[in-house]
Amino acid sequence: MSTSPDSAPRRGLITVCVMLATIMQALDMTIANVALPYMQGSLSATLDQINWVLTSYIVAAAIMTPITGFMAARFGRKRFLLASVAGFTVASLLCGIAASLEQMVIFRLLQGIFGAPLVPLSQAVLLDYYPRSEHGRAMAIWGVGVMVGPILGPTLGAYLTDLYNWRYVFYINLPVGVLTFLGLSAFLGEQRAARAPGFDWFGFGALGLAIGALQMLLDRGQQLDWFSSREIVCEAVVACLAFYLFLVHMFTTREPFIEPRMFRDRNLSTGIVMMFFMGVILLATLALLTPFLQGLLDYPVRTAGLLLAPRGIGTMAAMMVVGRIIHRVDPRLLILFGLALVAVALWEMTGFSLDVSQAALFRTGLVQGVGLGFVFVPLSTVAFSTLEPRYRNQGTALFSLMRNIGSSIGISVMIFLLDQSTRAAQSVLVERLTPMNDLLRAPSVAALWNLTTDLGRAQLDAEVTRQATLIAYLNDFKIMMVVALVTMPLVLLLSGPPRRAAVIDQAVDDAAETAALD
């Protein structure tokens, strides 16, 4: 690092500013979920239509994330980051004052477009302003926003919606956005490529079309019964064809949109794959627990939000611990330990019942949060430990993109399996509910579920549905536990920590890079 007296304070202020940008964008991935029923009534939308509030944001963010590296190199990272913060803040204001569904969808598209670069650019800034020996600490700080934001989003959204109204889930971004813009304007140094790269329009268009079609397929598949719908089939064909054209183009053109030589770095390639699986576990768990707590266990929105909070608390605590010990312990061991904790928590969740205690919900959430914290920080550090600095903007964009795609696929697959498992379990349970069943003729049972009356049959049907839904949730938790276990062997593909001589050489290089930034 530069030895100038204002170097450390300046780096601290830059860290605070980029963290605010990260938290602002990460929160909006989930904060609006709990407010959808309230938006639906206010905007006079149907259940299918109101889901476009989420879909429009996800699709726009997914398409714009890969272009982050090019835009930062072409226009300057500081300028592009400031434009993204300003655009995201204005779009949040517009979402808060939207008077119709059409306006809301358009403004959410803008929010996704401007919000997509915030997370990868924030990661790239921290990687550049911290020496490589402190990348673990930097990724711990950055990871707090990326991981805790989506986890605490439903809790914060529930409180804002309950205490005020749904518009405040967007208004909360305004003061944060203004402070972030002013801070970055004052403290962040500009960084531009020595030569402005050309723009691969075909590559960007093919990848954007593939991602957009995939997101539409995932978001609307459950509603349209997947491949029985002509729309879903068309979206699948478009996604596959566009991605194939992108790959062929990337390996044959002179200046591709994404530089394929970047994937020769084994740590980055393995880290991207592992981050995909972590995305599956992170948001799919939240997508299941929210309806599990509110719909199946009948918890009010505030209580459900509080029961989801331990995940964020555990993640934050683990990241702070990892940031202090990562330079003393092999990061691969920390990743294995974190994946083991995640698997143990999900294994305990497979034993949940309709009478599960709040203590069990708190404990499993805390353990899973700690596990995610132990995985995310060392994985983010190792993935970029051997990557050339000129690839960082593209690398961090791909890292965020794969996490988001993993989350989208995970949510869609888990919800689909939840529906299928519920139907299958319900069919098996109903087969045993006949007038010949001795248990149903017992006096204590017959008093609750009298098969000779409409009310008794309706009550029995409701209970069967609850039990079948519970079985489906437990099956989904088991599948995610398997995903965590399957991810563990990938750690063997990661390179170990560099030798001491290499660390010293890298420290010299970091000092030169940082001096140039300062």
C-alpha cells in the first residue's frame, strides 16, 4: 500500500461507500418479496401479473451483469460506478411513486439495469485497494453485504411494509444512494484501461438473449406447467441456441465479449462453479422458509422475519471471524468446514415437523448462516488469488452472474419439486384414507374428521394437504443438503495458499498497483 498518511483513512472511506452500494443492491434482491401481496392490491394486478415486479428486475440485472467489465474499462470504473449508483437511486424513487403495474415493471427494469454493476464493481474496487495479503479481510467485509443483504431483506421488508407501507421498501434506498454517490465522488480514484477495448455486440447480444430467455423460462415455468407450454419450449430453444452461438463466437473472434483465456485460471473456474451451487442453497432456502413459516406454521409476518434473521447474524459473525484467520489457516479447510455446517443444518431441517420449535428454527438458521460465511469469504478470496488484475472486472461480474443464475435455477427447481412432491405425498396419503381404515373410526379421530359430513371431509382434506406439503418441504431440504455435500469435493481443485516468497513478491506488486491508484 501507499505510505502516504491519508492512505488508510481513504481506503476505509472507500470501503464504507462500496459496501453501501453492495448492501443497497443485495437488499433489493429479496426485500420486495414480502410486499408483493400489498402491491398487488394497490396496483390492481393479478397474482401472475404482480410477479413481473420480481421478474423484470431479475432479467434486467442478469443481462446487464456480464457487460460490467467492458463498461468499466471503456468509460472508467469510477464514472460507471457513479452512474450506476445514481441510476439505481432514481429508479428506486420511481418505483416508490409508481401508480400502475406498467410503471412499476418499467421502473424495476431500470433498477435492475443500474443495479447489476454495483456488486461486481464493489468487489473489484476492494480487490484493487487492498493488498493481496489482506484480500481475505476485504472479501469478508464485502461478503457481509452480498450475503446478509438477501437474508435480511425479507425481515426488513416485513417491518417497513407493516409499519408504513410497501413503497418504503424502495424509499429506503434514497438516503443510502445519496450518501454512496457523494462518498465515491470524493474518495474513489479513477481507473481506465490503457486502451479502450472494442465492443463485441454479437457476443453481448447472444449472451444477453440466452440469459434473458433462461430467466423467463425459470420465472414462468411453474405457472405454465413447464414444457407442456409452447412458450416455455420456445424460451428453452432460444436460450440453448443463443448460448451455443455465444460460445462459438467467444472462441473464434479476435476480441470477444468475455476473454476465454481468463478461464485458464483454475481457481477462478472452480470458484465460479462452486459459487453457482452456493447461490442455489442461499436463496432457495429463503424462498422455501418464507412460505414454510407463514403458510404452513401460521407465523405472522413480523415473527417470520425475526426467525429468518439468525441466518444473517450467523453469516456476519462468521465473515468477521474468517477475515481475521484466513491468512493463518488454509482457505480450503475453511470452505470445507463451512460446507459441513451448511449440510448439518439442512440435515436437521429434514426432521422438521408442524410442531417444530422456534429454538430449532433459530439454531438451524444460525448454523447455516455461519456455514455460508465460512464458505463465501475464502471462496471469494481464493477464486481471485491467482487471477491477473486486468481480468478482475470481468471475473467479478461472472462471479456475481453465476451466483444469481444459481439462485434463479435453485428457486425454480425447488419450487417445482415442492409442488410435485406435495402432489405425490398427497396421493399416497389419500390412498389410505378410506372408511375401512380402523384409525379413522376411532372415537377421538371421528370427532375431528367425520367422513360422513362435508365439514369433516373438508377438515381431513386440509390436514392431508398440510402433511403432504410438510413432506415436500423436507424433501427439498434433503436435496439442498445433497447439493452442499456434492460441492465439497470441488475444493480439491482449488490451489492452496501461495508460498511465502510468492507472498512477498505479490506484496511488492500490490504496493506498486496501489500507489498508481492513489
